[in-house]
Amino acid sequence: MGILNVTPDSFFDRGRYQSIAAALRQVEQMIAAGASIIDIGGESTRPGAVPVPLQEELHRVMPILEAIVARFDVWVSVDTYKPEVMLAAAAAGANLINDIMALRYPGALTAAAATGLPVCLMHRLGESVPMQKPHYQRLLPEIIDFFHERLACCEAGGIPRARLLLDPGFGFDKALQHNYQLLGQLATLKILACPLLIGLSHKLMIRQVVQGLPDPGPSGSVAAAVIAVMQGAQIVRVHDVRETVEALRVASAVLEAQSSIALDSLQEVNHA
């Protein structure tokens, strides 16, 4: 999943893709590099970002979304928690809703159900919690409990589990140790039986570890993406598409080899 921020205050691209022409050039490059999903965001979620009014978010997102759908054969995801944006994006041809509020915003669950689209639910404690200073008794069990509750609400609201993806929310309401504990134990979330969508690219948790190095590049984010996939993630949301795709092809070859070895061993046991 290639990230396309169409905001003036993105922490990474600093508003480079707000025009339709610039956005289309970036989408073309990401597809050529191997992206199969483009995630459009019209409101920055970085710490301290100013909330964007509904009409402004629609103004930022919709023309670019419509242009992408008209020009490219690629899945388009819309990063929003607002029900009106969900409905407008679905009507314009979006394929996925990516919601950092896990459909807890008023009206979002009803709107998402009405679109019939797959939805990614992200874990976070809530807007009242300082993003980098949360408290957990038991991190993984609490995240799993959160998802059990949200999955039940979605199913009761008309969204079947088969249409739901989960994002554990790296960097959202999690301190540095929480983020790396979560990454190291990501496979635990397989118990929820939903595809995992992971966003780690150039987040503070990466920058904190590689700080002090001269001109740190994408390597830290790529390494985190590989670890996530090796732990069972199905989708990784990234800025550096080409570098991540190359690394994930190597990781996929390892996973396929492991599966082949396991199958061969099972067949040997059956023949014994």
C-alpha cells in the first residue's frame, strides 16, 4: 500500500502531492514500483496536527481520488474517519476505507456498512490520551480485547467479519517500548482471524532508533516492514514503495521456502 498524503502538513512529504498532476505522477511511480493499493489521506494524523473541517477534507481528497480511479487500474483506499467522506469516496470508486478511529466516530459505522466496502479498523485508546504517553497493564491482551469489541460492533452494525482488516496502530497511543513489543509479538494478533494492515513507515518509533546516523533513509522503515510480514502482516502501508517491494520479495521467498520445507516434512511423516 503506497501512501499518498494530500495535506499541506504531512510529516513526510510536506504537501508535495496536493495538485492533481503531482498526485497522479506519484501514483504512477508507486504503481510502477509495485504498489497494488494507493491510500489517500486528506487529514494529517501526526501528533499535534490540526483537525480538518469536513468540506476541506472533501476538497482535498475527492478530485484526486476521481482522477486516480479514471486513470489507473489500482485499488484505492481512503484514510478517513468521517462518514461523509466514506460515502463520497465509495460513490467515486474507492475500494477500501482505512479508519484510524475504528468506526467509533458518530455515524461512521452506519456509513461504512452502507458502502459495502472493506474497512480497516485501527487500534488507539482515544483522542484524550497523549499519543506517546499511554498506560497499559498488558499490551497485547488489551489490543486484542479492543479488536474483539470493535469486530462485534461492526458485525452487529451490518459489516461482516470477512470485510474487516485490522491495524494495531503503531505510534498511536503507544510509547517506544510498546511499539517494539507489539512488532515483536505481532503474530499474536493472528488469533483474531482478520488480515493485518501495518503502518510503520518513517514513524517516530523508527526515527528514535536510527537517530544519530547521518541522513537516515528508508532502511529502518523497510526493515520494520519485513519483520511485520514475517510475523504475518498481509498489507504494509509505506512511503518507500520500491525499496519495500524489493525487500518483501526476498522475505516472501523465505516464507515460501519455509512452507515447502514444512510440507515436505509432513509428507515424510505421513509416508513413514
